[in-house]
Amino acid sequence: ECLLEGDFERLVQVMVNLLSNAIKFSPQGKKVVMRAILSTDFELLLSGKTPFQMGKLLIEVMDSGPGMTLKAQGKLFQRFAQADAGISAKFG
């Protein structure tokens, strides 16, 4: 069991956007993979010596779409940004 604290709605929004864009921009029939990796000191956490333990959650989305430019990647976590309006018109 694992408890994550943070802005749950924002985390869900980011995950849904990443996954839906990966599906939208990948060629038809190609695989899209999403995985989450939790890293923490589980021995310390399970020992009961601390009520909580800091850790990291890494979320990866792997697809075969065209990718993003470095400039577009810099806009990823701004409140609202569309990397390239032209490509969205092409893919819907």
C-alpha cells in the first residue's frame, strides 16, 4: 500500500493528457505503454521508525509518435499550452 500526497486532480490531468496524446499521435496499430515506478527506502518505511517516507514517482509514457521539440517540452507543465496547433489539426 502506498499513499501519495499532492494535487491529485492535477496529477490525473497530466497522466490523462500524456496518455491521450501518445495514443492520438502514434500510428494506428502501434503500442503505447505507460508505467509508474515508485522509489523509496521501503525497509525504513516498513520498520515503523517513521510515519512516512519521502520517495519519487516516475511516470513514463512510451509511444512511436513524432515526439516533441525541446521548446515544446519546456511548456509541458505550464497552466495551459499547446505545443503545436498545426499538428493538432492534422491529428484531431
